[in-house]
Amino acid sequence: MALERTLSIIKPDAVAKNVIGEIYSRFEKGGLKVVASKMKHLSRKEAEGFYAVHRERPFFNALVEFMISGPVMIQVLEGEGAIAKNRELMGATNPKDAAAGTIRADFADSIDANAVHGSDAPETAAVEIAYFFASTEIFSR
Ligand code: RTP
Ligand code: MG
């Protein structure tokens, strides 16, 4: 497996629930390293730009409103097969379908307020990481 980086966001619902540390612990126990992080309250423009691929989807406006409803914690995770590993730790998009013990099963309330984001492929990971971090803000280790 290749050493990869993926972009992770702890969404406003999980930040409000005060479970940043618990979610970081899942990443670390899963073999992923936090190599960059920042807390941010996204502007509407930033959220719309980040989710531009979903612009035409019926849930786009609700998604943007939710993502700007409070601060988020944004991080780059690094590890062997990090993209798939992070999505495995996150669980299914809809927490009703998420496997027991996953982040979404334990911390998400709905398909909208679903606690975390994770990149879905190497190409999107590269774009999403560059959207939030300069290369000088990432500390590979
Ligand atoms: P994410 O991008 O947040 O990691 O989640 P994902 O890949 O599992 O889901 P994706 O299809 O990329 O959708 C992005 C986010 O939009 C919301 N969503 N709502 N109401 C709906 O049918 C619906 N579908 C997606 C979710 O919050 C999802 O995380
Ligand atoms: Mg996605």
C-alpha cells in the first residue's frame, strides 16, 4: 500500500459536541498521523468552493448552510492507504447505515450533520488539501 495523505474535516456538529479529541484518537489508533491542522469558521464562499462538485445536487444549499453553522476542525491525515482507511474509520455517509464503532455511528445525528468529511480519492485529496493548506503548513513525519 502507498503512503497517502487525505483531507479530513470535523464538521460543526462534532465540534459543538466537544469530541475533537475523541475523533483524533480514532485517527491515531487507526494508524493515521495528523500532519497539519487548523480550526476555521468557513465563509459561505469557502464552503461553496470546497463542495463545488456537489453544486447541482439537491442537498447542496443545506450542506453549505450546515458547514458554515459553526467552526470546523480541518486536518491532513497521513498513513498507508490513508484515504480508504479514513473512510473506513468514518463509516457510511448516513449514520443509520454506518457500521458499529465508526465515527459516524458514534457521533453523527443525520445524513446532514454527519460529523466528518474525508477525501474520496487521491485526486480529490490533493485538491482538497491544497484548498486549505500551504505545503509549508504540512509536517510529514
Ligand atoms: P463527505 O464528502 O462529507 O466526506 O461525505 P461522503 O463522501 O460520504 O458523501 P458525499 O456524497 O460526498 O456528500 C457530501 C455530504 O453531503 C451531505 N449529503 N446529503 N441529503 C442527502 O441525500 C445527502 N447526501 C449527501 C452529507 O453530509 C455528505 O457528507
Ligand atoms: Mg464526499
